[in-house]
Amino acid sequence: MILSCTLLIYCNTNQPTSNKEYTYDNWHPSTQYVGMETCASCHQEIYETFIKTGMGESWHFATKQKSAATFDQHTIVYDSLNNFYYQPYWRNDSLIIKEFRIANNDTVHLKEEHVKYIVGSGQHTNSHIYDNNGYLSQAPITFYTQKGMWGLAPGFDSKLANRLNRIVGKECITCHNSLPKFVKGSENKYLDVPLGISCERCHGPGEAHVKKKLAGEKVDTSKYIDYSIVNPGRLSKDLQMSVCQRCHAQGVSVLKEGKDYEDFQPGKHLSEVMEVFLPKYNGYQTKFIMASHADRTAMSACYQKSDMTCISCHNPHVSVKFTPREKFNSACINCHKATDQNQLLCSLPEPKRMEKSNDCSGCHMPVSESIDIPNVTIHDHYIRKPIPESAKKEIENFIGLKNITNPTSKDPLTLGKAYLKYFEGFQSENKMLDSAAFHLSKVINFFDKAEPLIHLHYLQNDFEEVINVSKKININKIKEAWNLYRIGEAFYQKNEVENAEIYFKKALSLKPLNLDFKNKLASVYMKKNQIEAAGKLFEEIIQEDNHHIAALNNLGFVSLNLGDISKAEKLYNQALAINPDYLPALLNKVGLTLINKQNFEAKKLLRRILKIDPENEKALILQQQLF
């Protein structure tokens, strides 16, 4: 609902005072978000330009109007590692992504998924999101606007076990969106997802501001700060940069204890909620993550020797697409002038400058590729003299993670956690785990580092050490549900199912809608021969998410044990329709064919399994018995 607002906000008044407890009124925990449409009732002109920015267009329903992609019958993306083809197309007004596989000139696998959301303004990319009963996941293909081409989405160019289940968790969505209604206890389920990043992401919740304006409060903002809402332009340099860093310094985020990704409030230091780490390289430092604009800017002498911030060059309410080059050039000229006020302080002669359209950023912020998003180029925000062409060919080696939100911090615990997360999300090399172990070894208090140690040993597949650490701490003192799960898995792998059950149940009590946790607890029941209890949990999982391939396969096994061969076969086929290379379902189907005395079909399935995994022990044993 849009509130009517005819107040003259910028009238002269006495200087307002801030709340005694909270500097800004909208920091109060009870302050509600009012929505971008309410802001528009007074700030219509700003609203009209903002909704056309990258932020305003960051998330929307998948419509033909929203999509920047091209579609024709020849639009095919091939995943050579997993041997799947993808074709996006419109079925009436619905965007569909078809996944298929061809063998011997025949389609041997076909799956279609409806795309509900498009992520990205289309300036660089359009990514695509599936919604299955509120559970959001990313589609395997992206449209790369600058090259006008479809390709695999970032990170999908590897052997993924389940291509249609890259979850969209809170860490991801809170930078590509406003604040969605997240279902507590899940990993990626949402009751409601707003469209685009709203005004309140940078200004904070607007309820207090709206109430005061409707009550007649007037503030001359040319002289005073309006404490009913945060205006980032009136913040100190570091606090202003914190607002931008929240999303334009996306690397490895380590949350502070008790904090969540939606807890940051504009006007406060980002480091109060999280520490953000970015990978650093030696040499000329040309390598960078795409969403590292704030950090690259902070590396620049321009930033370090002036009051420069992001809004020195960017008006966050106006798209860069509609900002003339002169606007950016003038920001440079304001500081860099020669004796002759009409002459830029530039080493290039005027003809050379004109060849480059007299564009400062063209030379000093060159268009570059990022290390994490393929087929995309952006202006490198590290402002410096042009580096020699030879430098671009030099090998730059990873030298470590840098804390950009709190550069002076040397806290080994936070660093250890950062390397663990970097290993999982960016670079799965053992040296990252070695770095994590090194920093954690410097943490004196064992109980401070116990949970990161559990995480570390789990990633090292050292289940004995996971169990050893777990025995030194009370289960009720473990705060992270995933660490409870990791301990449970360690016991499960050691066939200590009673202990595994205890930890899986505890993990589920913290995250009751984590379907992987529930699947694992049900697997414990299967090992304990509590077949009906296991089946009940698998049914619950599938009711929540009928794409949960492990639960489908496991429920098939339960059905087989209960004598329902027909249901078992149906469930195995459902699992294989999602992923035709899912080995547990293929192996279970071999067992089913042997029960039905279909030896020829069993041999055929075994050849298929060994083609996917030539060293699969179970398949090799069965092959020996049958051939």
C-alpha cells in the first residue's frame, strides 16, 4: 500500500536530536520495513531512476520483458564434463530449461524445469532460479549479455553430483535481493521473495521515517542530519563504505557469533556483523573477484589520499547505463588538474587522449575479466597508472586471504574459519586446509576452536579426529547445526549408529527443514532395521521437496524391503529421471533386476555404472558374479 505523502521535507527547522539509545531511530529492533513503493510516494523521481539501476533490477520474475537473453531453436549449451545438453525456451509465457542427453542418435534422458526468477539486471548476466515448494535453486545455465551467449553458470563447469540443486541460501539471496521471508530451520526455503534490491537495504527500515514525516516533522537536511533514517551520504567515510561493502565486497564472509546475514544495519560497521575476506595475489595484482569493487577502490591512492568513496563517482539512484562519461571524468578532474585549469594532468598528448575519447577510466580503470565469473568484463576499480602489457602475462600466485572489513585484525580463529570456507566455496586445495590448521593452532582456548576443528577434520575426511574433538565438548555447547551433522556423519562412517542418531537428531532440532539432515537420520533408522520409521522420514522429505534425489532412492529401498517392488522401481526411476548418473539408484536398480531375474538388464546397468565409475567396488563384485 502506498502512503500519501505531501509534506515539504526540506523545510528549515531546529536541528533534530538522535534517540538517546539509538543514534538513528530506525536502528530500533521494532522498526519495520515499509517497502519501496512507500518510499516512492514521497521520492517518486528517485524511485523512477533507481528501479532502472542494477540494484533495482537485480531480481524479478522470469518474463520475456525481464529477460535480456536471445532464444532460438539453435540455443544449446553443452556440458562436456557431465554429458548433458541444455536448451532454454519459452512455452507461452513460461521460461523452460530443458536438459537432455543423446546416445546413438536417440534422446536417452529428458528433463524440463520451469524458471520462476531471473537474477541480474542484464548488464552483465541473467541467471535463472527454480522454485520447488519455496526451495530455491540455481539453474545450470546463464545468459552472458556482453557476449550475447548462453553458457554454463559460474561453477557448473565441474563434475556436480546434482546439477539441479545448487541451493540459493541466505548468504546469496541477501545481496541479490531485499530481505526475503526465509523459513527458519531450512537452508533455502522462502515464503516470499521481494523483487529487486530496495531503498531500505542502504537506508535501513523506513517505518520511523514515514511516521515522523506524516506527523509533520520537518528537517532541513542541507544543514542537519535527519535521524529518522540513515542517509549514507551523511555518514563518515568508513561507515559509508560499509554500506557498499555489504554487497560489493563479496568474498568469504565469516559471521560474528549470534549474527546472521540480514543483521547489518546501514550506519554501523559491517565488521560488527561479519568479517569479509578476499583472495590476494602477488605481482601486479590484476586478479580479482567480480564483486570486489569496494576493496579494489580502497587499494587506490586516490582513495587513500582523499575523502573519496563510492558515491564520489556513482549516484546509487541512477544506473551507470544512463550516467554520461563526463560524470565519471569530472570526478577525476576535480582532483587531478594541471596548472592550466582546462588541461587534464595526463601524460598522454591531446590527440592520444581524444583517441580514447578523453576517458580517464578507460586507461586507469581498464575493462578486465574477473576470476570467478566467466564471459564477463567489468572496470577494475583499482585506480592506477596503466600497467605494462607484459605484466598481464605474468603468473600471479595466491598469497593468502585478506580481511577487508577489519584490516588490522589478526584474529587466528576468524582466519581459520575463513580458509575453511574458502576451501569449500572457491578453491578446494589441501593448502587451504593447511592454512586453516595453521591459524587454528594459534588459538589458545580449545573450546573457542573446537567447532572449526570439527569442520577442518571433516573436510580432511579424518572422522577419527572429528569424533575425538566431539568427545571433549558437551553436545549442548555446539552452536552450529552443520557441526552436529558432521559429528553424526563421522560416527555413521564408523558404524556407530547410536551415537550418529544422537547428533543427527540434535542437528535437526536446530534446522528441522534441513532435508539432508533428515535424510541422514532416516538412513540411521535403516541401518538399525527400523524400516517403517525410516520410510516415514523419507516420505516427509519428498513431500517437502520432490526433487530430493537421495530421499527418492532411499524410499525406493525401503519399499523394496517392505515387499512393494512396483513402488521401489517407480521411485528409482524418479531419482534417475532427475540424475541418470546417480550411482546409488543405479546400483539399487541392479538389485531390483536380479530379484526379478532380469540378468540381461542387470548386466546392462552394471556396464552403465562402470562407464561412469570404472572403479566402483560394488559394481565390480556384481559384474564378477554375473559375467
